[in-house]
Amino acid sequence: MKNVKKILLMEFVAIIVIAALVILIFELNIVWPGDLAGQTRTDFFVECAMVLLTIIMIPLALRLFKFKKIHNALLQKKEVALKKWGFIRILMLGLPMIANIVCYYLFVNPGYSYLALILFLSMMFVFPTLEKCYAETEPVAEPVKADEQDVACQEEASSVKESVEQSEVE
């Protein structure tokens, strides 16, 4: 499991480093920013696509391991499945983040930078730690059913009611 964590951590760091290099390349004017700044129609369509991509990818990546097929694979083939699906999950957030950074510099539209920042913050929720690797490959505990909770609450309420009645009698 430690090997899988290292691989996922390297991918995570690589995405961040690539994003930082893209920013550095544009900030040092190696590639001129604003090449597409005047093309408002293109900017509009690309921004709509990037907003939709961001809105779809964040919840999909965060809930990826809850899908039945993926969850079963994580339970059966722990390390192999975690390496595959963890890699995909990090890419689902990292690639749109890099694309938003590139679009920000090409169109000089701050909306893309906000999307990239949101994706970067979302990546913190999938940061690969050893504890998460073990937790994501273990079966989920069964939730307590509503009937069992109701019985427990009713028993607790009746015991509180009895103690209040006894204190009133005294």
C-alpha cells in the first residue's frame, strides 16, 4: 500500500509542478499571454465548456470511490484498483486545472483563474495519504437503520421522562 501511496503522491505533486511551470512560462513571457484576448465568441464558448467541465468533475472525482463498481474493485483488488482509480481521480481534477490556467493566460479572463483555484482547492480533498489508502480499500460500516434509532431514542426519552417524574415526586 505504501508503494501505491508513493505513486499517487508523485502524480499529485507532478500535476502541481506542471501547473506551476505553465504559470512560470506565461509570467516570464516565454509564451505571450493574451493571444486570444480579442476573440470574445471563442472565449465565451471555451469558458462555458470549462465551467461545465469543472462543475461536473469536482463532484464526480470526490464521489468516484462511492460508485458500486469502483467500490467493489477497491475491496477485491485493493492496491491495483486504488492505483488505477486514484490516478484517474487525481487526473480528473488536475487536467481541468491546468487547462483553466492555460485558458486564463490565453484569454486574459479571470474567470478561468477562479475555476483553476477551485479545482486546486478540491485537489486537497483527494491528497493521497497512507490512512486514506487503507480507508478507501476497506468495507464501509453499515449505517444504523432508522427503526433502530427510533427505538433507542424512545427508550432514552422514556427514561428521561421517568427521572423527571421521580424528581417532581420528591
